[in-house]
Amino acid sequence: MSPEAVTPAEAAAAHARPLDQLLRGPELAEAARIMTICNACRYCEGLCAVFPAMEMRRDFAAGDLRHLANLCHACGACYHDCQYAPPHEFGVNVPKTLEALRPRAYADHAWPRALAPMFDRNGPKIIALTAISVAVFLFAFMAFADPGVMFGVVEGPGAFYAIMPHNVMAGLFGAAFLWAILAFLMGFRNYWRDVEGGLGPRLGRGPDLAALAAGGHDAGRLKNLHGGGMGCFNEDDQPTDSRRLLHHLTFYGFLACLASTTCATAMHYFLGWEAPYSWGSAPVLLGFFGGSAMTVGAVGLARARMKREGALTDPAGGMHAAFTHSLAAVGATGIALLLLRSTPAMGTLLALHLGVVFAFFVAAPYGKFVHGLYRYLALVRHAQETRTHH
């Protein structure tokens, strides 16, 4: 299917929708061509959710293709099974084609739209520069306020706040966190409206509880990363579950770190207990194991991508490195701060960790972090479509 295949009626309707549904841009045109071939073949329909969702559509508008791109977990099974994959003249490569489309889809859903270009520039250097700039500012602020505390040994409850007042810390990072949540929610709204404006099944409503639960179940198990039961293809044509395990470590490690922060916040405001907490406390245990798992998982994913078969990856996908590097930096600096909090290095490590965390939350809505959230929404949408279609 080409951009010219859109009928006048569809073109007129597209201009009335929140996001343009015409196939503008090489990524959308190529994705439509590939999906049209796959829809005629249907050999891979049992591998993951992409192909059943594809079969619910006879034609593809931009919203449909963005939805399919977010359903794809890039396991590579369809590429190795496909009789039309390169060097065939059709050149069907679903994982690489949808990977090239995803960053464009993220940018199309970004809020505010003026910040969408960050997806094109959100590389490791930008994240590192932001983190270092904030860390240097915090370091100078804390060192100027009280050098003796900043470079001395401060122990016991409230030690962190002797270096930086709690209200300053909570205000600065609370604002960054709330901004990220708002940007995520607005992006989710844009995604749902975009997909609803496509040519697939019309739901006419938002997510329901059953679909939210089904999407969470599939996302939590990474159901679509096992290639129909064989595993994920990475370095060669031998499937393994290693990439799935690394995703689980990163995902559940991040959730454990978030739970650690939530516990610490509750203990501070409701029980009056100040950080740092003892080694046996919930915030420390969750933070240590979560930070360790997240660091190992993120480093492992970065290494796996470097070794991954070139035919399965888009060379222009620079957001991957920024995402995995920033997650690894958050975990590693948090672990270092936890281990060295009773030494003169605590102040410096606190400034570095806070700088990394601040950069992560500010950039999260405009980088690869959104891929997991949009994939969850895609799975929710797929659950509703499947129920409606049948």
C-alpha cells in the first residue's frame, strides 16, 4: 500500500482526526507495504500479537501502523520464519521496519508537541550532559552551604538532609516527577485517540478493566518476546530467553526502586522516620535489590544490542543507548550511595545520584523509556479489539 492508496473520503476524515492518518513519511509508507504483504501471507500469525492485530485490518492508516509498531517486541522470530525476507525481492523485515517507525510514533504522541524533536536528539551525550550539569550545580550548592558537612562523615537519621534540606530535595525532584507523569498521561491520551482514528476495529471508548488486566498480564510476562514459544533471536538464528530475562531484570528492578522511594516517602511523612534507613528496612532492601537488578539488566541489554544481528536493528535507533545507559547510571549511583553513605564520599555521591535521577525523569517522556508504557497500552488495546472482533 502506498500514500496514494488513501481514498479521498479517508483523506478528508483524517484531517478531522487528532493526528494525521495519512501515510506521510518513508517509515509509514514502508510499514504499510510490509504489513500488506504479511496480511496476504499470514504464515506468522501464531508468533505474537502483531499478526492477529494486523489481520483485523484490511488497510492501514497511520494510527494502525503506530499501534502495530508498539505491539512488536522485536523478538525476531518472524524475520527468521519469513519466506519473503531479504534477499527476496519483497525485502520483508518486520522487526527492523517497525523499530524504525517506533521513535517517529513516540514523537507523534509526545506532549507538549513542541518537545517532540527531543526524540531525535535524545542520545547518551544529552542525558549525560544534563545529569552532570545538575550534579555539578547541586555539588556546588551543597559544598558552599556547609563544606564541613559536605565532605565530612555524617551518619544517622537525617544525614542526607544535613547536606541538602528535605524540602528543597522533595520540591525539586517532586516537580520533575509530576512533569513526567503529566507528559505520560497526555501522551497516552494522544496514542489512544490516534489508534481509534485508524481503520481497525472501532471501540468508541477508553480502556476497560478487563483489558487493563489482560494487558498487564501480557506485559508482566513479556508474552510477545518469546517468538511463539521458541524464544528471542539475538546474535544468530538460535533463539534464547536471555533477552527476555534481561528485560525482566530491568523492569522489575525499576519497579522495586520505585517501591523503595514510595516506602521511604510514606515512612518520612506518616511515621516521621528520616533517611538514611537501616539495612534491614524496606526502602534499603528494595533499593539495593532493585538497583542491582536494574543495573545488571540495563547493562546486559546494552551489550545484547551491540551483539545483535544487524538485520534485526535500525542503525538510526540512538534512543536505545540513552535509555539503557541512564537506567544503569541511576542504579549504579544509587548502589554506590547506599554502600558509601557513612564515608566522606556521601555528599559527592548524593549530588551525582540526584543529578542522574533528575536527568532521567526530565528526559523520560521524550526517550526510549516510553516504549514499555506504549507497549502496555498497545496490549490493552489489542485485548479490547480481540474481544470486540470475536
